Amino acid sequence: MKNNNLEWLQNLFISEEIAPEDIPDIELYMDQVTTFMETKLEGSRRYEDDKIMTKTMINNYTKNKLLPPSHKKKYNRKHVLMLIMIYYLKNMMSISDIQHLLSPLSNEYFYHTDKDGITIEEIYNKVTELNQARKQEVADELEELWEKNRDCFDSEKGDTAFLDDFAFIFQLCYDIYIRKKIIESIIDGQRRKSGVAKPKKEKKEKK
């Protein structure tokens, strides 16, 4: 982004991904895992008192089979990689959809070594790499959309600053809506192929 007036928008694209090399290659207790997540993803909080990851959340992820169980109450780096992916997915997807998406990762790739085939580390590296490659493209698209929505209302007929923001937000919501429908359509198609029943209505996630 080249427009200095959009510095606030630029700041949103500062990388929050946790590099695999930043994850301790030792087993961690629950408190250490939550502390790690809270520290590394601190910049993603909207409000200062927002929780990134809690013990209750992690226990529920294991209970709902989003996350493989710990070994003697300790979590390895693969657990942490899975939790990072869960954190990002849960902002956009239902728990049942995340379960559908991550169960194969837990069952087929979590316990793999380099000799077995694709590992969780390789999957995380690839999706992070793809996100990084698209970051500038997305930033440019948002800058263009922002500029298109400046002064798009008649300044003599109302609070145009608010209306410009409203138009920008509404178009972002439409974009999210379409992408969410695509995600749901793909997952529902996978469910039909595998003969999995429609998930039950979910309760709000406990913190």
C-alpha cells in the first residue's frame, strides 16, 4: 500500500503467523501452551482483555476431536500447530465444520514422520507460505476498495464520512458472505460424499 493515509490499514497486514521455528521443540504443559499462544498472537486481540486460548477451549477441542489428546498432560509442537490453525479457522467457521476439516489432519497426518509422508509441519508451512504470497494482493484490493468508497455520497445530504465507512464495511461483509458460502458448500459436498449427517446446531464456544 502506497497511501500514507492508509497506515492503519497497512498495520493490519503485519504478519501474525507463528513460524514453525518459533514453536518450542519440547513438550509443553497446558499453562505453557496457553501462555505461548497468548504471547505470540497478542496482536490479534481486538480488546485488551480478549482471550486467545484458554484451558477450557483446548479441552473442548480435544473433546470434539479437533485436536489429538495430549500425552501425559503434555502437548508437542504438532499440537501447537493444530491449535494455531484452529484459532484462525474458528473466527470464520463453526466448530462442526472445523471438526470435519481437521479430523483428517489429526487421523492421517498428525502422527506421520518425514519418512511416512506429508506431516502437520509441512501442511502448516504450505498454508502459511500461500497466505504470505497473497498478502500484498489482498492489501492492494482492499486499498482500491477503500478508495472507491471515499466521497461516494453527496456531502450536502448527510454525514458522508459515516456513510463512506458503512459502504466499505457492507462490501467487505458481502465478500465474507460469499466466501463463507463457498467454504460451507465445499464442506457440505465432502459430507455428502462420505455419508456424514448434517451437524447439530452448536452452542456458543465457552472461554
